Amino acid sequence: MSRWLNGFAYLLVFFAVWFLWPREMDGFTPGRNGRLQVPDYAMSNSRYVSVKEGKVEMESLSQESVYHLAKREMVSKKVTSYFYNLEGQKTEVQAEDAVFLQDERKVILSNQVRSKSPDGFILNGTKTIYEMDKRFLTSPEPVMGEMEDKSLQIWGNSAKSDLNKREVELIGDAIAQFPEKKRGLTKVRGDRAFMDRNQDLVTFFGNVRVDQGATVATSQKANLYYAAQQKNVKYMSMLEDVEIKEGERRTRSQVAEFFAPTDTIVLSSFPSVYHGNDVVTGDRIVLYRATGVVEVMGTNAAAQNPDRSRGGQKQPEPELTEEDQELVP
């Protein structure tokens, strides 16, 4: 009889716990010591706003959130956050998960993170950390960015972005690709890159490589000026130990300038062109890519066949067109 009463008592306790278990207990999270921690509040469709000196720093909307009073920490799911710069412009960041650390004034967003800047530039990744005091976004894991019209796409192993500036730094295996109207898809790669959207400029540093159809060029630095409205690159300069391979022809120089409108490459600073056993050097060499014509200014040395012009006819000394000159920053 006593065993039956004890069993009945345990059953009553089980049902009491089942029905009276508080709603917020469903959102428990593992603590730092491995024990389960119960949140103080559980919320649906929550809105969180941070205001400093009368100005909104951040606004966040979440489908689900749990809040820990002691740790001053909120854990949210299905999050859309708006981070404001000093001018009041907002960067929208969406993520599956987010942790708001109030004492550290940080937000850690993870899983399918997508940020959109006021000018429409989009950066996708798996993790982003936002520091409210600095208004600074850091993505410690691989990212992929693109202009809203997809005219330019970039990749990097990690990224940093200052919300008060239209700049992004890509660190580790930085890559950009864009459609070039006359030469097709162009890819540029470097150890790191710096994107300045105020100047429509991406600068690559270290072990730079450009792939453009049958043309492969390498250097230590490259400046890529893109035309966002025309969806095209307008000018690119490669600097320091530049080598270009284009079919059977290859070149060396310290500076190579690519002019998209006229489809030309201008070599300077100790330039030389090699084709089989022939070598041409000069002060300045222009390669007309559509016709294959090579024009040399200030020839100072040549090999077996110094005249690389078409049909053996001497070409007039060229000058950059006004269109090309306007492209040079």
C-alpha cells in the first residue's frame, strides 16, 4: 500500500512540474561552466534599441529572444539589425542568430549573415561582430561582397568595415571579378585588398594576378577603377615587377596601365616586350590588343627584329587619347 502511495505521489509531482513549468524555462542555454542557465525572460517579436547621447546607435528586431539579467546578455534568432553611422545612415544586417553583449557593447551575428550598406553594397558571410562604440564591423570568416547590380563581386578570408566610411578591407586571398565589355570576365587576386567605394577603387596588395581571357598578368600591386554606372572597369594600373603573358607575347615592366575604352596596355618604367627570339625595349610601349600592334617610344635596345609593327611598316608615334587621359586618376 505504501509503495502504491509513493508511486502516486511521484506521479502528482511529475504532472505538477509539467503544467507549472514556466515558459521562459524553455529557452535555457548552457552556461560557461557547462551547467544549464535559465533565462530571466523569453520574448517573441522583440525590438531592442540602443540610444547614446540622444542618438539611436542600433535598432534590432528579432522573432525570438531570451534575456539574462545577470550577464546583461540577450540571445536572439531571426534577427534584422540596423546600425547607424555618425550621419544617421543605417547599415542593415540580417542573421539567423545574434548575441547582444550589453556590457561589452558588442553584437555577434552568425549563420547566414547579410549586411547592406546605405549605398547598396552587400556583404555576405557566416559571422560578423559589431562594435557599437567604434561603429565597426568585423567578419572573421570568409565573406563574399557585391554591388547591388552585381557589376563587381569580391571575396576574402575575412573583412573589416568602418560604418562611417564607404570602405572595406579584405584580408587573405582577396579576389574580385567583373565583366569587361571588350575582354569578358576579368578576375583579380591578391593577398589582401582595400575597397574605397567613394572613389570606385579596389587596390590589391601582394602576389597580384589578373586573368582576362587569354591574358595573364602578375605584379605586387594593382589599382582597379571600376565604373559602377556603366558596369565596367574603366582603368587599371599594375605596379612593381609586372609581367604580362598574352598568347606567344610576354612583357616586363614596373608599370602597366590597362585602358578599357581603347583596349590598350601602356608599359613604362623599364618596359620590354618578348615574342619568340625578338625583344623590344624603350621608354614607353603601347600594346594595341585588338590588332596586335606594338608601338615603342624612345627605343634604346632591340634584338633580331626591332620593328614589331604590322606588315613591316613603321607606325606613327602614338599619344593617349583624351578619353584615356581622362581615366588616369
